[in-house]
Amino acid sequence: MSDPTVASPFLGLSQTIRPLPHFSRAILRVGLKDVARASERLDLALPIAACTATGGSAMGALWLGPDEWLLIGEAGLGNGLDWMAGITEKLGDVVCSLVDVSHRQVALEISGERAEIVLAYGCALDLSITAFPVGMCTRTMYHKAEIVLWRKAPDRFHLEVWRSFARYVEALVRQAESEA
Amino acid sequence: MTSSFRTASGGRVDRDRPVNFTFDGKAYVGLHGDTLASALLANGVHLVGRSFKYHRPRGIVGSGADEPNALVGVRRDAARYTPNLLATQVELYDGLAAVSQNRYPSLEYDCMAVNDTLLGRFIPAGFYYKTFMWPKGAWDKLYEPRIRKAAGLGVAPTAPDPDVYTQRYAHADILVIGAGPAGIAAAQQAAASGARVILADDRPAMGGSLLAAADTTVDGEDARAWLRGSLAALAALSNVTMLPRTIAFGYYPHNWIGLAEKLTDHLPYPASGQPRERLWQVRARQVVIAAGSIERPLVFPDNDRPGIMLADAARTYLQEYGVMVGRKAVIVAAHDSAYRVAHELRAAGIEIAAIVDIRSPVPAAQSARDAGLRVLCDAKVEGTRGRLRVSAITITADGKRETLACDTVLMAGGFTPSVHLFSQSRGKLVWDEAIQAYLPGESGEAERSAGACRGRFALSEALADGAEAGRSAARDAGFSPMDLPIPSAQGARACGGGGHIGAVPTGADLSRAKAFVDWQNDVTARDIALAAREGFLSIEHVKRYTTTGMATDQGKLSNINALGIVSNVTGRSIPEIGLTTFRAPYTPVTFGTLAGKARGDLFDPMRVTAIHDWAAEHGAVFEDVGNWKRARYFPRHGEDMHAAVGRECLQVRNQVGIFDASTLGKIEVVGPDAAEFMNRFYVNAWLKLGVGRCRYGVLLREDGFVLDDGVVGRLAPDRFHVTTTTGGAARVLAMMEDYLQTEWSDLKVWLTSTTEQWSVIAVQGPKARAVLAPLVTGIDLSAEAFPHMSIADAQICGVPMRLMRVSFTGELGFEVNVPSGHGRMVWEAIWECGRSNGMLAYGTETMHVLRAEKGFIIIGQETDGTVTPDDAGLGWAIGKAKPDFVGKRSLARPAMIAPDRKQLVGLLTHDAATVLEEGAQITDPLDPRAAIGHVTSAYHSVALGRSIALALVRGGRARMGHTLHVPMPDGAITAEVVQPVFLDPEGARIHV
Amino acid sequence: MLIIDCPYCGARPELEFSYGGQAHIARPQHPADLCDEDWNGYLYVRDNPKGVHAERWRHIHGCARFFNALRDTRTDHFLATYKVGEPAPKVSRP
């Protein structure tokens, strides 16, 4: 279950933004030659192509770098410790690093026909559907904050930001809504 | 309601919508669609300003971005006053209040005009360099303040800008700059290929020269009707973004172009909160520059009186705004465009007293004569008359000197391609002898110029050139151009290249007369000739010596004539003289637009911890540490910092305090080679650190100086919890990644930042254990089970906890790491539990005092990039047996082991009440000439009842017990050198 | 703002990158064996060419990888980017 006792730094809903409920996250770092084995153990194909994400039934994996994935647990998986323990057990003797970052970052969904423009207010990437297709994910910048941006549908983006930057990003997104 | 100089019909102004405005407090009426300049001219007002140096009366010269004189201030309210706007670009709105600049007390009577009549001949080129050289020091105190008062353009507003400015990144396959005929033709072709096109134009109405194209057809249709249809068709396309009122002000590397879009300046009542301007940062695959051309003024004596204008500007006022710039005009011609102007103005009812052509007879002259116009050829221009408005011009033609009465003199000097953006893009300019102008040559970027800005002046040429540019841009951007037909124009009188450069032939003595080259900076032909004679041969030097081209108009009108004059005086060709650099911005851009959202609270990210709101609710005073907000102290009942910190310190020493240490950097180092990595990276020995134990780590740069420090805990054989300083978190992680990725790829170890995963709640003081014990589960906090420098995972308040027993205060201490989403909940639980134990919350200032009492260093305070571990008294931390670690080799360099290095010591002032100033220099009373060190930290210690200080002192450890001086303005403060540990040197308070 | 072709992520805006100084300067295997002068050279002596420069960049706000680039210091144009450990590609020197 998403845990309602986890504090959210966001103000809340607006026209285009929806703070996402808390979910478990981990950073998995594993060398290229062990990726296949890790994928097999996790029953989840860690994406190899740069800047792409895959979603399994219980977990999503975002390519952040050639040896770095953000694993995202879906809601309904219990508390973070169990989730982490489960993955650790699955990975077994795969030489890798798994670190719980469930609370390091928080997520916003930005959606609607103006989502692209609201993001173009602070993100220098070309966000058109051809340049940034559905399923693409990457670290980048929104104004002066580092974010992870993941396009889940033509008009729906998932944005992750470190917790201390959340208000900064949210304030700018809200200004973008009224100005862009 | 018609103004006296408005034609009965014509133009694109709305004659049914009169607009009231004021200029210098006087009320006028214009029409919707006017600029301030066209509305003033419609009211017969030419005099709009005083010149920069001589305070000569000045009128409107041009009709667009090239205007040098008509700088005005527009005031909406006290905070919304914008100086230095061009009246030719200010759109009229109801209630507009504009004022002239650079005059005192009024435009008509300006006291400073004495500069012109009396002092004028004493302000030659290089005046500032020659005159204000001495006496030494007089520049700051005497000259500069007076010059600043007398000079300067406009007045800055005094209140903060209340407007909102917005911004957007955009990506275009093809960016077309300029929506004149070439730009529109290019956009049509580019858009037809399916490419994403942005079309930007600085004016409110797109169309450029087409807006004033009378008697012209395009594709068989009236040119202005064709324009309307073309723009509507472009606007209807989903792949085209049309940006009127948008100036492309800067062209930066890799096709990165800055656009400034004006959103509300033309509105009488902008909606509250609506952005005033938008900064577009456009990345374009291909750029088409269709920036058009700038008309050349003519340099002749007294060519700056109000009523003396550019000829095509006069035609533009007539055709676009239905405004007659005067009743009776003389046109000074150096280019055939004069004849087109003459015909169109006469048709509107303006008397053309004569066309004074400085050239030998041209075919157009004969047809003008046939049409009944008076044309004088091979003419010289001797001067003009008129105080606040030109009243006559004196010329010589056919050997006869003649004074022609008039109220307007129009200058037709030809056209200069606008190559500013091309030049900014690092394209190479090439001098074209036939056109007598610099044209775009080899591009430095994925860019092409089209139309008048590359010398294709005639309408049909410009349309064809634009269409071809649009097609090739589409091709180069990876699209297949459609073969749209190229628009063809008829009836437009072709205006080709040529024209005149430099001073116009005259019988007058140009070493005495004022023939202006740069209107805005008051630079005359005499000044430029003088500079050339004084040996300034490079145009870059002439520019700086005379200031020509250095005003806000960046020499749009003046540069080419300055070149011509230098060429004449030095006998060198224009290409030999070279060209000054064209710099961004093309026209001035507001600071608001450039700043965008980066102002106020959003200037930088304001990083806050999960406990920040609690601290704010409890009255914390915050300080900035990097981007973080940290609680500095918690004053009660109007306490000042000194009182609050004293109280907080005592409470921690005697009872217990709670402190938000969440901002500390945290890195989880994981992998089979984690210990080996730590061993290579930090100075300490890590291989034997037991699981569950912590160690204070010191990190050097490769040059041997201390970079960072922090406590490191071993969670498992292959897992370390590394803490860094708050400010060093990103730096240390980046440096670790650097070594792992580029030097030690043999190591199987990975790094993950966990700074924000954990809220860190420090509980410090003799009662710390008592406070925490009831809340934790799964761990025994006793001294035996969990001694100082232990780390363990357990639970607190039902959530996971990573507990460290560490102390930066010298007291029994714990740092409770909990997932940050639970940070505030746990903090409040500890707070509730602690209150019965006398707990209070303390801030960074108290933390600083407590650690200084213990002699613990702070990176960046006791270190400054030149401090070795030994200097800082941290030599004990180095793993002596290790063959290598980052920075080890540097520690063996001779200078790093010299005995007189600055070493960390304590200082106790002889007067216990005196707190030294941090940063103060330290001298040896036996040899006071040189500073031997400086104070790094100094506080009043309540626990010790006196002041304490830490300092870096040359050979400090050999000076124990010595008295040193800290010289201050009121005399030296004496202090004794002591060990840098003031309290509990045995550490008895920690190990309980 | 420059466009930099990250060998992993492709063309990306400069603000996602950090600069890392001259490329191909390996840390000595055994620093203790170096004389002071050689160590000084490793620490401080760098090229400052007018023209092609091999330099390190890091896609710090992207894939976080260090990589190398050949940049013409006169034009700011990148001639090539390549992964750490790969030799500098041959480029025609303009």
C-alpha cells in the first residue's frame, strides 16, 4: 500500500500536476556483463537502450546510465524494507549495488495537452513526441533542479525530483501553468 | 478627430479608434496602430530629445529599430518606468505617458546646450582621455560624478520591477528571423516541407517592407492583401509558430538564439500577473536570417536638426500610418530610392521643394523632372538652419549656392544590409564593391541569410531569395521541400545597392562644422577624421577613441559612414580598415527578460529539509548554506543571536539538544571492493574497520590539501555509509565517480547518493540516551553495547532507523537517520520525549560554538584549499602503512613538510571578553612586519566563560604559550597560543 | 548553449554537462616512484591549444558518465566525442 504517513512536500493538485503517492524506489547499479543475469533474477528486463524505461507487472526500471537503473515499485507492495529485501534476495550473488532511495525523491505527474509546454518552461530538451517518445526517460534539468523525466503517454509525464528541490520545482510548474 | 499631419486615408491605423497619450505632460491624440513616433509626427512633433554630449535638439530620424534619437521613458507607475525606449517601437495605447530624456529643464530650453555653442569645439574625439588625466585621483572624486550627472541616457526606476517575466525553451527545425518578404517566402517553403517553423519579427505587424508597399502587386494581388493572406495561411498551420513583437537579440553557438517577445507593453491595462515579456531560447536545426536592411543617413553639416530624417522612413510613416512628416521637403539623394520617396510623398500632398542629388544625373532624375519634380545634380550640401526644427538647407549645384526653405530634409543614402545576427553567428563578412556594403560570406553555423540582409533589395529578388532559403533550409534540416511557386512582384520600383558612404561632398569646412555620424553618441565627421589623423588606424580603435557606434543603437546608422570617413582620411580601402564586432543584444533587452524566473525566492533552488517547517514554526532564524536553508538559532522572547546561542550551548552541555543535520551529504558505497575503494580514496585505513563501526574520514585533493571530511560507517563488509560536509556532498560524489570511472575501473564498487533519503536528527547532550531509549526498538543503546562511533540499523517510532553514535559537540551524541518522508514525524516524537528531559532545539551557530570548544574543524573555515592534514592537526588520521591514497604523493613534496607551515592552534585573548574577528590577521610582536596567520573561528564560549578562537599560524605548534598580536583598527589585541582543544581534551564527556 | 553529443545519450544541451579539464592524463600507477618534477607535471601542467583540444566532460545531469571530446577552442564546435578508454579519433585538423 502507498503509505499515507509519508510526508509529501508538495502543495497538491492543480490543472496539470498531480503529486504521486509514495512508492518504493531503489538505485540498482550493475556492470554491463551482469545485466542479463540481474534481469533474469528480477524477472524484469532492465532496459539496455539509453534513456528508456520498462515496466513489469510489479516493478518498473528506468535506464539512468549504462550501469544505473531506477527501480520503481508499484503501490500495494507493502513497506519499503520488505520490498528491498525481496529484491536483494532475488539478486542473490549478482555483483551489484542496490540502495534504497524510496524517500530520496518524490514524484509528480504532469499531464494534459499543455504538459509539454509547461515542461518546456524550464527544460531545455526537445520534448516533442518524435524527439522524446513515450517510454523515454532521462535525468535532465528543470530550471536549476535536476529531475528524472519519463514520458508515460503522449500527454503524460512522470517527474522525479529530490525531496529538497520539490517545492522549487512545484512553484515553477505552477507559474508555468499560468504563464505558458 | 484628425491630427493636422494625418492624411485623409491610408495606412494600417484604425481611424475609428483615437488614442489619448501624453508626451512630456502635454496631451495628444493618435490612432490605434500608431507608434509613439508616428503619433507625434501626426501631431507635427519632431523635437523629441536632446543629444548626449552637446544637448542639441533632436528629432525622429527613422521608423524602426535603427532610430538613434527618439529615446523616451515610458512610465506606468513608480516602479514601472522604462527608460531608453525607442519612440519608433513604442506602440501607442490609451493613457500612454512618455517623457523625453537628457534635457534640463525642458526640451525647448536646455541649459546644457552650452556644450554645443561654447564648449563644442573643446570636446573633440578622445576628450575624456585627454582632459581628465590629472590631477591624480580627481577622476573618482571630481570628474566622474559630474560627467555622470551631465551625461547618461535615461533614468533608472527606483523601485523593484513588479512585473512578471516568463520564459520558454523551444526547438525548431527552421527558425526564420524577420517576417519581411524574404522571411515570409522562406517560412512558406519551410512550412510546406512539414518542418517545425518559428517565424519571429520585432514589429507588432509582420510584413516588413511589404507593409509600406504602395503601388505594388505580388502574384497579381495588391501587395498588402497578399501579405494578409500569406500571414493568415501561415498562422493556420500547426507546424508554424508566429512570434510578432519578438526581437532576435542574440545568436549563440550551435544555433542557439535568444528571442525577446513583448507581451503587454502595448496594452493600456495589462492583466495583473500577466507576464510582460517572454524569453525564448530557441535551438534551431537551421536558421534563415531575413533581417532586412537599414537605411543609410547622410553626413553633412548640421544634419541633425529635428525634421531631418531618413527618406524611406518618411515614406514608411506615410504608407503605414498615414502620416505626413512635413509640408515641404527637400530630399538629399545619394541613391535612387529618393525618387520613389519623392513620388509617393508628392502624391500624398507633401510639397517636394527639390531633390538634391549628390551624384551625376541618373535615369531616375530625368523621369522625375519629366514628372515635374525639381532635381539638382552633382550637388554639395553646405548646411542647414532652424533651431528646434529645420527651416532651410543650403546647397551648391551647378556652381550656384542656394538656400531652400523647407520643414523637412530627407536623406536617401542607400541601404546597408543588416548583418548583425550573421556576424554574431561568427559568419564571415565579405565586402561587396558593387553594392558598397558588407554581405554575409561563409557561415559559421547552420544558417543562411536571405533578402535585403544579403543585398537582395528588390522585392521580387527578396521573395525569390527567401523562397530558395526556405527550401534549402528544409532540405538541410532533413525534410523534403515541396515545390511551392515563388511569389513574383510587379510595380515595385527596384531599389538596388549603391548609395553613399562617408561624408557628403560639401564646401563647408568639416573640421569646424558639425556633420554627425553617430547621432546617439554625438560623434561628428570631424571627430573621426581627427582620430584617424592621430593614428588610430584600426576601426576598433577609432570606435573606442571616438565612441562612435558604442551607444544603445550599436552603430546601426553610423558604422558604415565612420568606415567611409576613415577610408577617405587614410586612403585605405574599407576592407583594409576592417569592421567592429557586432555584439548581442541587437536591441536592448530588459534585465527582467534575461533574469526570467531566476529572481526572488526562485533565483536559486531553496533546498529545505523535512524538518524545515517545524523549525520555521518554532521561530528559527535561518542561514543559507549552499542552496540549503539551515536553522541557525532559535531565539526566544526577543533574544538576540548571542543570547540564544549561549542558552542553546549551555543546554546541550548540561541537558540535551536536538539538531537537524539532514543536509550532511551521504553516499552509500557498495560492492565487493568498497573497502579497497575507501582505502585508495580517503587518507584513513579502512580495511580493518569493523562492521558496525564508524571512523572520521579525511579526504584530500590530489594536490594534498584537505577537501572534505565526515564520519564513515561500515554497514556490511561490502557497504559503507559515507557522510560528507553539507557543501561538499556533490563535489565529493563527483570526485569519487571520476576516480571510479576513469582511473580505477578495476574496482567493483558503486556509489549512490543518499543525502536526501535520510533525515538526520542529532540528539546531543548528557541526556541523549535517556531521550532516545524509549523510542527505539531492536537496539541496545548502552555504552557497552553501542559505544561511541557505532552504527546500526534498527527502528524508531515504527520506522526504519540507521543510528550512528557520533558527536560533533563533545557530548554523548546520536545521529538518528530516518527515511526523510518520516523525518518530521520522528523529530516531533523525539521532541515530545525530550521535553521532559529539558531538551531544546539548537541551530548551526550553536553547533559551531560547541565544536570549536572541542577544536573540531569545519571544512572551508579552518581549511581554505591550502591546508594539509598535518596543518589541521589531523595527521593522526592518515593510514601510514598505505602505499598510496589520493593526495599522498603531494604530502611528500618539500613545501608540504616545511616546519613553518601554518598550523592549527588555539588562541586565548588576554582580555577574556574580547572575541576576535574571524579572518583577522595575526602578527608576531617580535617581528610585526608580516602576517603569520589568521583567525579561522572565534566565539564567546558560555561553557568556558570566555572567548575562544582557532587560528592558522605559521609554525604554530612551536609557539605554544607565546603571545601574538591581532592588529585591529583600534590597536593590537594580544592573545596566547594554546592547544586547539578548549574543553574536555580527554573526551570523558563523549564516552559515557 | 553548446550541444554536446554524449556517447551514451546523444546530443544534449550543455547545461546537463560539467567540464573536466584536459583528457588522457592518467594518474600514475605508483605516485611514490615519481620525482617531484614529474608529479608536478601530472598535477599542474596542461595544454592550452588554439584549435583541437582533447578534454573530459561529464554528462552529470544525464547518464552521469565521464567521456572525452575533441573540441575546437576557436569555434567551440565539437569534432568528436568518445568513451573513456577509447583512443582519440582522428579528425581532420582545420
